[in-house]
Amino acid sequence: MATLIQGVLPVLHTPLCEDETIDGDAFAREIDWCFERGADGVCGAMVSEVLRLTYEERLNLTQFMVELTAGRGTVIASVGAESTRQAVAFARQAEDTGCAAVMAIPPVTTALPDGALWDYFTTLAKQCSLPLVVQDASSYVGRAISIEFYKRLLDEFGPEKILFKPEASPIGPNLSALRDATGGQARIFDGSGGILLVDAYRRGISGTMPGVDLLDGIMALWKALQAGDDAAVYRIYFPICAIVALQLQAGLDGFLAIEKYLLVKRGIFGSDRRCEPNAWSLDEETRVEVDRLYELLMESLDE
């Protein structure tokens, strides 16, 4: 199963109706759009707003992902939670519904010592038969996971079982440190939204997990990297970088506000509604700059 987990695996956004319930029609359009653009699969993760959904909605989101993907690619469910028992429940449901893998961040409401963190991840690994992507989302939630901890997990369970999505700063040097510490065995995924994808690719990643809003640009960039076409790489990469730089200003809510705005602009979502409360909303001057950069990206894809 783990051999299928590679390439471009966009993290789905959760489309919401005005009452904040999941918009199933928009979710189907989003997944169709991903596979029409050539995605290798889809994921649930932080920009899916999983930490803000109800328990039942998280279960439904995983079920919808599998049903709407309909065998067209890999499905990875987000199962990280505030207790091991919760995470295992999410993981078992992902297994039962037909996901290819699960991905988990550590609990975010407490800074766990390594012993408790070890128990959390090893219990997940033992109680769910699927490959486990260990996600360090400390660029916006939680705290960083050490390279030594990653290596210990890999040594214990092997590279077919344990994969990695490290997002702690500095991302590029940390990717190389993990690669080198594991003798190249670690299967690593970029989670920078595209802003560090070129650097990460050159450090030997297995794939990338961007948002859906710029997926056509990310797909073109990935193909240009594979082809070694540096002129195309940087032509496409620069407007992506600039958009993600704007998203980074406001952390998770910066990504959510701008990404959902672009999904509405592209006709995939009917609303940019987010789970309330949130820390930042898109202001007019930022919106104008996003529109400028989006047009530059579209022009780069036409060349």
C-alpha cells in the first residue's frame, strides 16, 4: 500500500454552508477538480479545518473522501487528536472506510515529553494496519518533533509503515537532516503550501501535500521539476511563492481565508465560509494583491 503514497496529494478544504455544515456538492466538485488536474490522491489535514469540526463531521469527512474519490487515487485521513483514544478511533474508521493511509499530528493542547509522544504514535501504529504519516505541523500548531524521534519511529516500524511530513523550521535543512539520519530510507512529504517545494524536491522528497487552491500550478511545477526544466520551474514557482507568502502572514487562518477565497473565485466553492471563530479575514488590499498574483500564475501556465 505504501508504494502508492507518492506524488502530489492535495489537502482538501472543507466547503461549508452558511450554517457551517459541510457542503457535499462543493466537496464533490473539489475532489473531481483535483483528479481532473492529475492529482495522485487527496488528504485531510489542518486546512481541512479538522480541529474545528465536530467528531461526527470528521468521521463524515473521511467517509466522503473515500466515496467521492471512488478509487481514482490515494486517500489519506487526518487522525491526530488530543487523546490517543480519539486518534485510534479516527484511525480505525479510516481503515474501515478504505483509506490508504492515516496522518497524525501530536496533541496540540499540551507539550508532551518524548515518552508520552512515543506512546501516542506507537499506539496508533500498532492499532491501525495502515501506513502512518507522522506530521509535524508546528509551523502553525503544536511543537516541533526532533529528528532523533523520527529516526526511532522508523527504526521501530520501518519505511513502509512510517512516513513523514515535517514542517518545523528550518524546513529544508530539517528534510536533509532526516534524510541523512535515516540513510535515505525516510519517505518525506513537503507541507509548505508550495513556497519551499523546489528546495524540498531537490532534497529528495517523495511527494507534496499542498492546498487545492493552486493545484494546477503545483502540478505544473512538479512536472517541470521532474523534467529538469528550470526555466518552467521558476516561471511557475515565483507567483506561487508570492501567494503563499501572503497566506503565511496570518498562520492557519491566513491559509484558510486566502485559499477559500481562491476556491470561490475558481468556481469550485460557492462560499468562503470558515468555522468560527477565526483570527483573520481577508482584507481588501491583500485580496487585490492575491488577484494580481493569481493572474500572473495563470499566465505562467499558459506559456
